[in-house]
Amino acid sequence: MANEDQVKDIIHRWQRTPEDDLKPEDYQQFRDVGSACLTQGDAARLLSFLQEEENQGIVRSMGCVLVSPLLNEVVRKEKSLAHCQAAITHLSRTCRPNELLRSFLQLIEDIDPGAISETILALVPHLQTVLLQLGDRKASCLGSALSRLQEQLSRLPVPYSRQQEEADEHGLCRCCAALAELTRPFVEEVKGRNGNHAPTAEDEELKAELLMFCMRSLREPLLEAELNRDTTSPLWLFATQIMVTLPAIREPPAELLLFSPLKKGTEKESRERSESRACLAYLLFVQLVGIDSFPAVFSPLFILQCNMDYINQLLSSKKESHLLKGLALYAKSLERVKDNSLPVSLLELRSFHRVPENLRQVLTDCPMQHLRESGLQVFQLFIDKLDAEAKHKFFRCMLKTSHHAGVEGYIVKNIKNQVECSMKSGAAGKGFLGDQLLSLLGLVFSLPRGAQTDLLNTMDRVMESLNLLRYLLLRDKELRSTTGAWEQLSGVKDQYVKTLRVCIGISRGYYSAELKAVRQDRKLKAKEAREAARSTGLSKRMIVKHEQVSNMSPEVQHQVLQSALVTLDLMESLIFRIEEITEEKRTIPN
């Protein structure tokens, strides 16, 4: 260095100056000298200076200002990587822990968005060294560090598949493993004091900070990740570590899920706490992580009730990972409950009202077919677990509020199945025979807009309602034995069929006219195409014009309209059969 003598003079002055007399410009000058060494590729010389015995006073006083430039060299993976790592290690053992911690926290706050994982992986081992030196203040300092680290990690994309996890392009999986290692000695400290003496305030604070770390981890990134016990992926290992940590710090999952009320806070805070517990419930009840230590005294119904809030949180999301976990948790919670056992009183609970509503949204609005298919299976499972009275009330609610022909058709199909079961078992008076059945049929045999109803959009419901009506007419013995029931059914049937015939006539006229127009349009376009074939340029213009007229090709329009007319034919054939059965029944003496 050209001013090497000047630098030596400055160092000698620092060696003779008491720490309290050092000025801010001394700290800045010390940083400048160290950074200059790194810039000139002289990291070995800087390390040697930091390790010399006569310089330890300087290092202890001002060494923390070199953490940032040294870490930047490590992140850039320069040739001097080993020397820089050794220098940071020496600083973390020599400098005052409080000052080093402030430097580390500032580094975390100022992380380059393009080097988040590299910076965290380089920093965490040294951060652990510093935290372990803090004594009584380590709990709050650990909490501050973990909070800032997890906030930075939340900016990284979560790998969706096992292949993406193994590639770990953005380093999230490696960082999660590093955070687990960072907390390990503190978890062991809490665990080692269990039952040995009354916990101190510091013990409780350390436990609270570790609990917050676990719950934040469950929400981000684990709630977003694909977690499956059959595939040992990096994030799966991180999830199992979190599940082991909770009981180690005296926070067993059973207590967190079943008995710890959610604290009051902002809407965002409440949602985040609920998401964390939802992921915890998924790992426990679906993936069975830690289920061996779960108390066996809790009934399946109690567990279902407790899980409904978490299921609701997951199913109210639009994210695929949340919906998958919500459907799986709902299914596993229901599977443990006996069929036909859930009482009608449960439907009065807020969660038992909201979860089916969110599930209906999945069935009708979710663009992903595999989620809709899984949702339908869970929907049927829920219906199977309701007792007869609860089924009756649930069906009424769905018919009144779903406003979706597919869902309504599915409910009507279930009503038919329940009527059939009641007739086989002779369980009259249970909601699906006699007068109670008629109250349901009044909702089933109705059209939302009377004769103006669009039958193509309500096809699922109408076809299932006609199938139910045909079944009831064929199996009328139970209805005839109930005073007035058969007469009421006949009245409802007559009005429904009459309105439906009018509606079919209107719809047939409309779709026939549309089909005729499409056919004429196809003929016209074919004629124009033949004439246009005489000129290449004209032909090209016709193609452009055709694409601009409609997004649906004439062939597709023709197919849709023909399908609509076939559907109307099917409805008419069912009505005709219903009328035949009615006429046959009139000849049978009462």
C-alpha cells in the first residue's frame, strides 16, 4: 500500500487509545482500511491482522464494522472465501455480542433481494455463536433475529413439487434447514429444564419465541409446500423438525389445536394464527406426524368440531396448496366419525355452516378439476355422516341457497337415495317419508323462473328431479299409507309437469330457431367460400373475417344446439313415462 506507513501509525494510535475515546471517524476509518484489503484481494493479510494478539483490543472495540464487507465477500464466493469465513468466525468470538448482533440484524434488514438465501446461509452459523453468548438477553434477541430472517425467507418462492425442492433453485430449503439448526441449542436448553425447576421469566420468554418461530414456519413456507410422509423431501424434514420441537418446548400439538384459544388481534394476525394451526392439524391428522403421542381420549366428533375452523380457513383460500390440505383434513376428520351420527344441532354452529358453503364454492368455482373431484367426494362423505334429521335440514338449505344446478341435482340424487333407504328399512317419520318428505319435494319440484327457466342451464337439477318423481310413483306404497301424502304428491307433480311442458316448448322453439339460423349461416359461408376460392387475396380476407365474427366455430355452435334439443327430448321422454305410471296407478284400487 502506498500509505502503509500512515496506516501503521493509525493502528498504533488505536492500540494506545482507550475504547471510550474512540470516535465515529475511527470506526469509519477502520472499516475503510479493512474494505481496502478485501478490494485488493488481501483477505489473508486482514485475517492475520485480526488474529494478532496485540490487536485484540481494536478488534473487540471496532471489529463489528467489518462484518458487512466480509460477508459480502463470502456471498460473492470470491477466491478469499476461506479467509473471510475465518475472519467472521474470529469476530463473532471476539467482538462484543450486543454490537455484533446489531450488525447482524442490520445485515438481515438490508439483504440484497437477489442474494437472500446466500446471505442467510453465510450469516446464520455466526449469528448462532453470537446469540449463545448473550446470557439473559438471548430470548428476545433470538426472537428478533428469527422474525427478521423469516420475513426475508417469505420473499422466496416455495417449491411446489419434490423435484423443485431437490433442485432448490432459490435456496429456501437450505435456509429452512439452517434456521432449524440455529434454534437447536435453544430448544435443547428449554427441553433440558423441563421439570428440573420452576421456569424463570427468561425460560418462558425463550419458549414463547421458539413457539412463534414454529408457528410462523407452519404458515410460511410449510402451508404452501407439498407435504407427504411417503416422500422424504427437504421441506418434509423441516416440517417433522417443527413437530418435534413443539412438544420439546412444552407446547404439544393437541393442546395448541384443541384447547388454546386464538388470541385477539387484527384480522390479518387472526388469519395468520389460524393458518398456522391449520397446517399443524394437517400434519397431525392427515400425515400423522406425532399422532402416537396424541391423547386417545378425544372422540372423533370432538376432533371434527375442533378442526372445522381450520378446515374453513383452508377452504376459504384460493390457493391450490391450501385447498388440497383443507380437503384432506376435512376427509380425515370425517372418516373417523360414524355414518348417520352427526346431529342436526351441529348445523347451527357457525363452522358447520361455513365449511359446506366454502366446499360448495370449490365445487362450482374452482378451475382445477382434480380439486373439484376431491371436493365432491368430501361433500358426499359429509352427507353420509349426518343423521336423517340433519340431512333433511342440510338438503333444504342447499336447495334454497346453492343457486347452482349441478349442486342442486346432486342434492336431489341424495334425496332419492335417502328415500330408498327409508323405504327399505321402514324408517318412516325420519325425514324422507310421509309429510316430512313432501316439504322437501316442494323445493325439488320447482323451477327457478317458472316457464321462463333456461332448461339447458338447469338440466342437472331437472333431470334428477324427474328421476326422483318417477321413482316415487313406482314405489308409492309408503306414500299411500300416509294420510293425504299421495294426494299432495299428485298435486305437486301435476303442477310441476305442467310448467315443465310449457318451459320445454318455449326452449325447443328457441333452440330450433337458433339451430336453423346456424345451418343457414353455414350454407351461406360455404357459398361465399366457393366464390372466394377464385381469388387468393379474397380467400385470405374471408378467413380473417370469419375469425372476427365469433370465438365459437359454427360446428361447435351446431353441436351445442343439437345437444340442447336432445336434452329436451330426454326430458319429454321422462315426462311421458311419468304420465304413464300415473295413469297405471289410477287403475289400482286404494
